[in-house]
Amino acid sequence: MVGAGLRHRADVGSTQALRYPAGSGPRYRGHVRCIVLSDLHVHRKPEAGENRTLERLVAHLRQRFAAGTRPHVVITGDLTDNGAEDEYHRVVALLRPLVEDGFVLTACPGNHDVGLKGNSFMTSARIDFQRHVLGELLGMARARSSSDRMAELYPLVTQGSDAVLVGLDTANDEGMLASGRIGRRQLELLREIVSERDRGKGLLVFLHHHPFDRRRSMRVEDAEAMLDLLDGQADVLCFGHRHVWGKWPGYRNIGVVLASGKSTKQERRRGPWYWEVTVGRGAPQWARRLLPRR
Ligand SMILES: [Fe+2]
Ligand SMILES: [Fe+2]
């Protein structure tokens, strides 16, 4: 879909041969539209390149989607570069216009959100993510606490009209450094969410780390357990972290697995881009939207 006079170059795909277990197939009614962003790496200084690119993305989304058609915005971690509180203030300032316009935001933390350069772990940084991103930006009252409540808040579930969005926290273990872990508690809750959901609704799951790259700096230690749960159940699985985009339709019988790369990366020849995904009571669809050159 092209809106507000902006031209998009799209790489459009859709699931052709999903294998759902009997009785759980899509029913082709409504859907929820999601914009997927990742790895914003917002800096404290307003003039930083990432901040300017995010400003441009936000302006584009506000212009493209008219009131009443605002999609969900899913952010798969590394919102900040160093998990510093002044960076979180900047994140809130940059993304607040979307909330004020009526976009529904959801997010999960990345390794850069919980410590310096993505290679350290500070509980204070996780609390800053909780307070500023979940509390201020997403408007979650329970998150506006100075104590660590992240374990109570994830998996973070957003009930859309025709789809359920589920965020996982993979940046919860101080021993993991750049790699991630979901943990038994979140996996158990994810199992419940998957089995008890309205099966007519679509299911989009998102996390920060890479679900099947096994390199130490990329991986989620317990990704296999998550993939077993989502096999034949999830319509879309989104992640970030690697700063390289990708798409894997049908991987582990999931409608599509999408890597968002780094949404605030300015490539020499082209502007930033984002995934536009529709998920709901039909097969998921996805399109890679590039902003027009300036
Ligand atoms: Fe990142
Ligand atoms: Fe990361």
C-alpha cells in the first residue's frame, strides 16, 4: 500500500504453503498491520545519525498512516546504544509523536539496552528500559517502578483485534553478555499463551537475539525450546541484533521469520526501511518498505 504521496519500493512476499495442525488454520477474516523496527541504537546527542534517521522514520510513518489506520509498531530491541538513562530520554522524545498519533507500540529489550556497548549487564539499565520504554512510552502503570519488574512483565502480550503479539525478553541474564536467553519461566508462559490463545487469531512473536544463528555473540541459548513451541503455531517470528535483514518463509513451519537489521542504518545509496507485516485471520503477508531518497 502506498500512501500520502510517498513512493515505496517493496519486496513483497506471502506464505504459500503453511502447514498448520488440523483445526488451527487461518479463517481469512481480519488482520492486524504491524510495522517492525529494530536496533535503533539511539544516542544521547540529538545530532547523532541514528537519531536523525529515526526522526525521519517517525515522520514518514505519521505521514503515511492516516488517523484510524495507525498500525502497531513492534521494536525488537537495542533501542539505545548503551542503556544510559539520557539515551532512554531521547528514545521517549523521538518515539512519543507516534504514541500521540495513536500508533500502538510494543518492544523488547536488546543487549545494548542493558549495559555499555552491549557487552555488560546493569540492573539499573534494565530498570531504565522498564520505566522509560514500558512505563512512559507504552503507558504500562506497573512498569513505572524503580524496582526491577521485568520478570513480571515478559512475555509482553498485546491483544490485537485479530492477532496476538508476544514479546520475549532475551537480555535478562548477566552471564550472557551479547548472547541471549529466554529462560524457563518465559518459556512456560509462552507455552500457555500459544496453547490457550484464540486459534482464530494470528500470532506474532518477537525477540531481540537471533533464533537460529549459533554463533556465541548472536544466539539465544534456549532458542530450540522456543522454536519447538512455535512450530506450526506462529504466523510471524521477528528478531533483530545482527543488523542484517533477512526472511525465512516456512522456517520450522512458522509463516515467516523476519530479521529487521538496523532500522536506523543509513546506507550510502538508499534510505532506511522497515518491515510491514499483516497478521491475523489469514496467511501472514510481509513487505520490505524503503523510504524514498531525499
Ligand atoms: Fe544492535
Ligand atoms: Fe543486539
